[in-house]
Amino acid sequence: MPRSVNSVASRKRRKKILKAAKGYFGRRKNVYTVAKNAVEKAMTYAYRDRKNNKRNFRSLWIMRINAGARQYGMSYSQFMGKVKANNIELNRKVLADLAMNNPKAFKAIVEKIK
């Protein structure tokens, strides 16, 4: 009895990896074994950086709110403390956007909490 090999599935699996490696440099894009390692590493970085991205954006929002609050003589922590105390239900993302793109609205929030 001849040996049975599922070539269709094997080819599909290899093509999937090589398609994911499109745009890589050198042998990483067209040699399966090298591409497999490169794609695996890339997936690890992608997973890790989806988490890091959230951290980076939060710190960016904090910097923007801090810059906006300091124009009115408050630190970030004082500002956020008063925002919470006055039950203003705006998250950091929205506050940062207001501080950067709509200074009048941000000033109105500062005047309300002072």
C-alpha cells in the first residue's frame, strides 16, 4: 500500500505562512522555514504590542490633560481629583481630545470645577 500524504493541506499551511511573510526582507519572505520563524516572532510582537498600545495611549492622554490643566494653574492630579469629585463622567480620552482640539470646552470644565 502506498504512503498517503496530504499534500493539499501541507501546501495550504505553507502558503498561509508565506503569505503572512509578504514584504519581509531576504529569505524571510520566500524560504518556508525562515519565514515560519519570522512570522511566529512577528505574531508574538503583535500580541505584546496590542497591550502596550493601550498603555501608550493612556500615557499620551495624561500628558495632554496635564498640559491643558497647567494652563489654568492646576496639576494633572488636582484636575482629575476635582473632575471625579464633581461627578464629571468624562474619560481621559475625551478630556485629552477637548484639551487639544477644543480649548474653550476644556476651559469651561476647568471653570466648573474650580
